[in-house]
Amino acid sequence: MSARTLALLILVSFPLLAAGQSASQSSGPSVEERLRRLEQRQEETDQQIRDKDARIRELERQLQTAGQPATAVPAPAPAAVVAPAAVAATPPPSPPSAEAPAAVPARPDKWGAFEPGRGFVLARTDLGEVDFSVFSYVRYLNQKGLDGTFTDYFGRTQNIDRRSDVQLQKVNLTFKGWIVDPNFLYKFYAWTSNSNQGQPAQVVLAGNLSYVFNENLTLGAGIDALPTTRTTNGTFPNWLKVDHRTIGDEYFRGSYTTGVWANGDVTDKVKYRVMVGNNLSQLGVDAAQLDNSFSTVSGALWWLPTTGEFGPGNSFGDFEHHEEVATLFGVHYTRSREDKQSQPDSEDPENTQIRISDGTAIFGIGALAPGTQINKATYQMADVNAGVKYRGFSLDGEYYWRQVDDFSVSGPGLLPISSLDDHGFQIQASAMLVPKSIQAYLAGSKIYGEYGDPSDFSVGLNWFPYRNRILRVNGQALYLNDSPVGYTSVPFARGGNGTVWSTDIMLAF
């Protein structure tokens, strides 16, 4: 090759070499540039870790100041320095798929535990516990089988509003637990009776506080039921019927009031409860209407001689299927000086807890004599009860004695009596036809009163679809004979004579 040809080849190669060098530089950063960028990212990661550590220390300081134990939060691991060769060899991440889900913060599968008797545990910490429970039911009621009118003992004829409807009958939302000290208990609830819409005390916010000293003594204060009969002594809602009683129990019992109480064990098998309250029933009665005597006293004593228990809350019916014979014997006594408790500008009484056996409330004007009104009366009631359970079968009986006397009267007339002396009984029997699932029951009561002898009889079926007490479907046929009690929240009507049908779907946890 001549010198001239060699020189020409070199001149032509220079532009090609320059273009190649330029293409090589534009294809990506140099090794030095990539190392510099990687070091910058590492510094940014280290700064983020230092910032998170500072925030964690500040949160720990705040928790310790509030008196709560600090929970160690693990710091994120520092990012590893990756060699440039590894960076070049690492493929880009694949998009998330159903087979390989993207990483997300871990969450618990369940947010709150369910515990029988407590409901759902919303919070449980060193400072307290919050439990949430619900009681509610929907009722279809048909009273078309009742007579359209009734005549009381004094010959006064009145109409009966015979219902045929569906009601979301009641909603109870309860928050309970303890605060500061596990022995310092609270219970607050919203109580509604939706069938009483438009009437006083249709929605009630109530509750109570108590302190457990030991198994022998718990002291409480607030709103609670007087232990006048077995159904007002902690058995609700574990009854054979859904949120209603026999007419005998309804006629004689006391109700809810504000007061103070004590309860506990006398021995392992003997229990007691005593309460002092404002009156027999404070629903719909405000503080200005009370007589300021604080003279209502009620107490219960019961013995569990065989097994030392009788199911949840000394319940009716043997849903638990006792393999050993369980027995219960109890006594109750209540005394209260009652007032008509009308508003200052009205003669219409709001206290309707005490009635005579034809259903007449004793505090109404002309209740027992024309133009005459009873302003005050003393109520006394004693009760004995017994029950037995064995392998799905149960039998419960209760007898009541009630005396109402010491009347304070206004008006021109004289009362035809100086004392009301009534007594009566109830009997309830049940059998689990299918264990934990289907239960049949019979219930009846009789009142022997000064102004008539009313009675009732019912037959019903309970179905527990989930084999627990949380959900129950009830169907019942009820026969009334001159019922002395009745209002919109129960299936029976005052003066009712005839047949009532009802179906309930009840939720309780």
C-alpha cells in the first residue's frame, strides 16, 4: 500500500471514530457518574432513617409521659450499597399480580374478640376495658282474636285498640367494662322502645357504676332493676318468652329505678342482692315528681343447692343441657311508699305500676270511688320461686303475695276498702326438642285479686338457627282472660280477653 493510500484511510477513519465515541457517551452515564448517583441515594436513605428514629423516640417519650408502656417499634433496616455491576445486572421490578401481591402494611385479621357475657371487646388495656353488646328484636303482633271491648269491675266499658302490625320493638346499645381499676365497673346504655314512639321515656340513656370488693360484696349506684321477682333479678334476656312475662309476673313485679345496691355470695351456693331506690318505677318520672322519701327497699336471696349454678343469669329453660340436676330456690321482698307522681300542673298520674286486678291504676281520679283520688299508698310484695333443669328440660314456679294499704286520699268520697290483698302464681315448663336448636315451652299464670281473677296461658316455640343464644326466632300463641296489664311494648292488652299471636326475631350478644 502506498503512503498516499494510507494517509487517505487515516483521514477517513477519524470522523468514524469520533462518531463512535459520541454514540458511546450518549448511550449512558459513565461508571464514575453512576457511582456518584448511588452515593447520593445512599445519603438520602440514611437521612430518612435518622428522621424516623427521631420520630420513634418522640412517640416513646409521649407514651411514657401519659403513663402507658412504650412499645418498641423496629427501625427499618438500612439500604444495602449495591455494586455498580449488580445495578446493571438487576432487572426492573415486575408489576404486582394476584399471584405475587404488592407489599402492604400488615393488618390483623380480627379487630375485636367476642366473649359470651361481654359482647365484643372493643378495647382492653392497662387503663381499662370497653365491651359492646346489643339487644334488639322485630315483632309481628296480631291481637285480632281479642274482644273489642272490656268491662271493668265497676261496670265501666272501654274499647281495646287491637293491633296487627310489625315493629322494630326495642334497641339496647350497651357499653360496659372497667376503668383505672379492674374492680371499678361501669355500664352505660341507650334503651329504646320503638313501639312507644311519641310517649315519655321512649328513649332512655342510663347506666350505673359499681365496685367489686370481693366475692361477698359488690356495691353499685345508678339505674337498675329492683329485685322484686326472678325476672327482675338479672335473668333478662334469657327467658322462654321474648322480652315479656306472664301477666301474673307483670302484675306483681317492680321495675327500674335509681338507687344503690349490694350483692354477692353468702356461701358458694347462696347469693343475695339488696337495693334501696327512689320508687318502684322511675321510667317517665322526673326528679321533681319524686316524694323525696327514698323509701323503696327490695331484696332477694337464692340458693343453688345441687350444682351451684343455674345457667347464665339463672336463666329460664335448659339451653345448656345440664347433665346433672340443677336446682334453684329463691325468696324476694319489696316495700315502697308510692306517690301518684303527677306533674305540678296536672292531676293525671304518671305512676301506673300499681293496679287492681281488673287493670285499673290506683292513682287515677275516681279509680276506686267517684271523685276520689289516692295520692299515696304503701306497697309490699313477697315472692318465693323454685326451678329445676336436667338434660334440656326445665320447670319453674313462682308464687306472689301483694298488699297495698295506708292510703292517703283526697276528694269527697270514701274508699270502699282499706287494703288491697292479692296473690297469684306462674308456672313455666320447657324442653329442648333438638339440643341447642329447637325449644318448646308452656307458660301460664293466675291472679287472685280483690277485683277479679285474671289468668293467661301460652304455648311457644324457640328456634336457635346458629345453635347459640345470639339469634332466636320465636313463635307464640297466647290466651288472655281479662288481662289486668297491657301496653304497646308487650303482646297483651289491658282488659284483653281472647287469643294473641306473635312472632319475634331476637338478636342478643
